[in-house]
Amino acid sequence: MPYLSTRDARTPPERLAFEDVLLAGLAPDGGLYVPEAWPVLDAPALRALRGRSYAEIAAAVMAPFLGETLAPEALNNLAAAAYRGFDHAAVAPLKEIGPEFWLMELFHGPTLAFKDYALQLVGLLFDHVLAKRRRRVTVIGATSGDTGSAAIEACRDRPSLDMFILYPEGRVSEVQRRQMTTVASPNVHAIAVAGSFDDCQDLVKAMFADQPFRTAFNLTAVNSINWARIMAQLVYYVAAAVALGAPERPVSFAVPTGNFGNVYAAYAARRMGLPIAELVIGTNRNDILARFINTGRMTIERVEPSLSPSMDIQVSSNFERLLFELKHRDGAAVAGALAEFRRTGSLPASEAEWRAAQGLFAACRVDDDATRCSIADTWRETGELIDPHTAVAVAAAKAGRRRRDVPMVALACAHPAKFPEAVAAATGRRPELPGRLADLLQRPERRPKLANDLGAVEDYVRAHARPMGKGGTA
């Protein structure tokens, strides 16, 4: 399976194998990697997944993307290892909360958020590829709350890599912060940055654009700019659809998103052949995606803190992958449009491109008041406590759904105990952390803080990354 950069203007474009895409993370031209062609997930293939475990479904869905990276038996073993420690036997269970209305619980992994479903697997893929190539890497990432803790948990104590995660100071919940800062492993570093998530994301991209720095520390990415994250997130859409009757029956999804990665994975599953009737995007008050889908205008505004901090984003990196499709895979056109977006704060998109996007997605803005109401209503109507991000999905599903005859699945992307204050304020019930995390608020923290400055961040990496040998070997 060859991969292309979304900004490659050459004819023909450069093609990379999966292993190279995994380790590169971001393309040298600043683009994101996408498969050259979409694998086909047809009706017989979907029927063959019925009754199989989540790990077995993961191996079957991901195999075409991996090429020769893993033999079938090795891939099956790796998938089994990735999901063995999850708290629910179904891994991503479905819970009915209304007529043809379901929650998919994506918080049964080690850090209680949907990012575990990709990153537990990606950590093992890093180990496999780096061991085979006898290399080490420095993993760089930005987080609006959940990616950081999931990445740190997946990559802690691994001799083949060092990890540096940037998060916006004061803009993640206490539980989210402590899940990063209480990990004592010497190879992982969580760094508070004076700024927003968009600032952290820009710093990550700037480090990749600094070619001498990128080469010296053998940088790779852990955000959803890394294709491996998208590939692994495809799986839970397939698992849910098969459980609800696919391929004979279509399924709809409502996805809370800020960086567009989670809902782009659903789009990719649909491109492969999964019968998805509707994809509803839920945003919070930082509604750049909803504004684009509903008006055709994508303009950068100031990031505003909200009850759902993991979605406090105004520059949605993964939208670039969709833009590549909307522009008929024209890398030069994508590069030009994104340069204009950065220069003016407004993305140039044609009427045809907007209408095409509008045909693929519905989108709803769910502000803090509506989020509180969604948490309270869900508790009153079903007895389920949901976190603010899940509440956005539930509210968006109710507002944006058109096909009442099709099962609607709202993604429950985080455990309510990650946001106890918001849940308690809406319901009067304070959710408790699972027993294995019961002492989290008492654990000692490491909390380095840096200015929103590329030089300061690169100096910190230089001071704390273990030295690389020639060619990035240990």
C-alpha cells in the first residue's frame, strides 16, 4: 500500500511504504500522508467479521494498510496485545439509550479516552518497526487533553524512543493533566506551553519544518497527523456497524471533534465501503468545522476555553486530508490553499468543494449551555453519566440526524470521571475514577512550563532527549 503526501506537487508524486509513513509522521513538504488508493471493504468482507473479537476485526481491517510490515499471524498477535488490557470484554461496547440511538463507549482503555484505541496499537507498531530497523526516534506531539496521556501511557519506558508532549497550560482538566505529569518514566516529558492547543500544534509542525533539528533527533509524530492513528480509529466504526447489522443495514455516527481526525476516520471507513448513512460533526463553541460545513466559510477565530477542552481547536489539521480529496488529489492546489489559509486566516474553497463537503457531513455547534443540558438530559432520561465531549456528540446527533430509520451511534469519547466538575454541576452526581486511578490526584507531578517559543521548546528537547547515534540509532 503506497502512501502520498497531501502537498506533493510532483508528477508522479513520491510514494512511501507504511513503515516509512509511520516513522515520518509528517511529510517533509508539511503535508499529511494518505493511502494512494482506498482498500475495499465489501459486503462479504463485512459479513466475515460478524461474531469476531475487536482485536480480530482490527487485524482484518488494518491488514491492507500495513502491506508487508507484519505477517498475518504477527498482526493478529499485535492487535490482541494492544486491546488485552481494556476494561470491557467488548473493548468498544454499544449501549442503547433510545430508539435506534446508541452510545459507543470508547473509554475502556488505560487512560479512559478514545485515543487509547489507536495509540496502544501505534506504540506496539513503533516497537516492531524500530526493532527491525535498529533505530530510535524522538516522538513529538501536541495535545488538547487526551492524546498526550494516551501517547505517554502507550510509549512509557520504551528504550526505542523519547517522547515530548506539548499541552496548553491551564486549558486541560486536572485529571487530563495529571495523567501526563504523574508518569515518572524518564523517556516521556509533558510540557505546559503558555498558549492554546493551536499554538502547541504549530510548534510541533515548526519542529518538523526545522530540517536540521528534525534530522538530528529523528523526529516522528504521535498526533493524528500520523496516518497510523487514523488507520487504527477506522476499526471501531467497522465494529459498531457490523454489530448493528452491516452490510445489510446502514449505520449513522455522531462524532465530537476539533482536529477532524476522528470523523475523518469515519469518512475513510465509508470510502472503503462501510454503509454509513449520515456523519454528524459535533463541535463546541470553537466551531470552525461547523461553520465551514454550514456556510462554506472556514476562517480562523480566537480559541475560547470550553467545557470540552479536547475540542478547543480552531485549526483542524486533519481537514487537510479531506481537502486533498475535495481538490481531486491535487497536491499543488492543497499546498496553495493552505498557504493562503495561514496568510489570511481564511481558507479559499470553491462552491463545488463546499457543496461536496456538505454532501458528506452534517455539522452542529453545541455551546457550553447546550453541553450542560445534554449531560443533564442524558442522566435524567437514561441514568447514564456522560462527559462533556460525549454530550456534544449526543446533542449533535439529536439535532443533525435526518434518518430516523437508521441506527445512530454517538461516540462516547471520554470517561465522565475525566471531567468530574462539569458532570457534577449538570447532574449533582460526581463520577468516580476507576480503582486503578483512584490515587491519581495524590501522585507527585513533573510540570515543566515553557513560553510559546520554538527556540525554548527545541532547547528543552535538546537538553532532555537521549543522544542519537549516526542515522538515529542508539
